[in-house]
Amino acid sequence: MNNIVTAIALLLLTGSAPVFAQDDVKEQLVVPLTDPGKPGSMEIGLINGFIHVVGYNGKDVVIDAASDGQRRTTRSESRNTESGMRRIPTGNSLEVSAEERNNRVKVHATSHAKPVNLTIKVPQRFSLKLSTVNSGDITVENVNGELEINNVNGPIELTNISGSAVANTVNGDLRATFRDVDPKTPMAFSTLNGRVDVTFPSNAKANVKMKSDRGDIFSDFDIDIEKAQPKATRSSQSGMYRVSVEDWVYGKINGGGPEVMMKSMQGSIYVRKGK
């Protein structure tokens, strides 16, 4: 049954597709789960495009894939255009497929030449491993599970989530709002150019480790800050010794719990207390 579902996905999304304004291409794929009554997981990796995931009360994974028809032009193509040559269109098909096995869904999308944007509905008890590089953000809403989220040139926003998260981006803000947290799992949130803004339930317990190179740290939790001196790290290379002082801030929320790391180089860090 699962192999049939995958074959249908390939036929639907790589065959002829309806063309909309400005050569937009859109398709929908419905992926049934092997055991809808149990938690599932999904993995997606894009080069260009956004990923938006929302949890709902249904049993299937519903994938809406879209492309705006835009295609990145290579240097050689630019030279050909300048010399009087022109590119002949080869179609606007979406190359997207999905594999499902034992409630594990893996989505494949060819997004090297042009952005592929994915809007996906999943059952609420779902773990996610999502990544993209260019041309989009990653948003997740209303899911309960383990989240591993990576972006490069775009923000990350996690809303009304439960469980645990490890999220990292390079250029963009990182925001997360938890409805509930896993009391045993460490978490991490980091960005290079942007702010880190995380809201935990008021009863959450954590050992926080925070660092902002060019920003400030704010919290409305009563964090018990460690008064220890900054820690020094000594390393050697080619006979030379280098000592660096770590200016991390360590503290405990509600008596302490699993470690939660937050780091930003160019932005401030906000640790908020929810309901």
C-alpha cells in the first residue's frame, strides 16, 4: 500500500500540472499513514523555498506544493542571453514526491533551480526534521513532538508547540512559543543575525545557558543566575596556547531541569513566561 502511495505522488507532481498566473504551479498530495492512531514523523530538506507545517485533527499528511515558475539563471545562461541566444522553456512541472513507511514520511523536492514552497498539514502528534537554505522561512504550528529545524537565510517561527525543539538559523529571527515542554529533553535555539525569542509555560523547569555577543538578555522568569566567575578554555595549536573566556550566562528556572541553550551574535535574547 505504501509503495502505491509513493508512485501516485510521483505521477501527480512530475507530470503535467495546471498553470496559473505568472506560470505558478500548484499540486496537492495526500499521504495516508500506516497507523493513524500512533505518533508519526516527517523529514524535509529544501535548497530554495519555504516550509509551513500546521497540526490538525486529521489522519493523513496533506502536502500542498507550489512553485512560482521562477528559475535561477546560471552564468553560462546569462552569457548566452547577452550574445543573442535565448532559453527555451522546458516545462514548469513540480518534482516532489513522498515516501511513507510505518508513520515515517520523507518528502523529496527538487528545489535547486527554482523555489518549491510546501504548506503541510500533519496530525498533531508528529515529530519534524525540517531544513531550507534560501528563499523562505520555516513555520510550525500546533504540533506535539521532537522538532529539529534548520534554516540559513530566513527566520524560524514555532507557535503553540509541545515537546522539545532544536532550532538554528543564520540570517533571521528565531521565535518559539511552547504550550508544554518535555521535562527530560535538552533544547537549543541559536541564530547569527537576529533575535532569539522563546516563551515557556510558567511551570517549565530548565537550566539555561545564554549568550548574546552584541545584544542583551531579557526575561520575566525569576532566573536564579549563577554567580561563578567566567570560565576559561585553554587550547593549543602548533605550539601556541590560546585562552578564551566564556561569557555565557548560566541560571535555573523553577529550580532547574534539562539544559536549554540560547545564543545570538547580532541580536538580543528574550525568555518569556507564558501561562
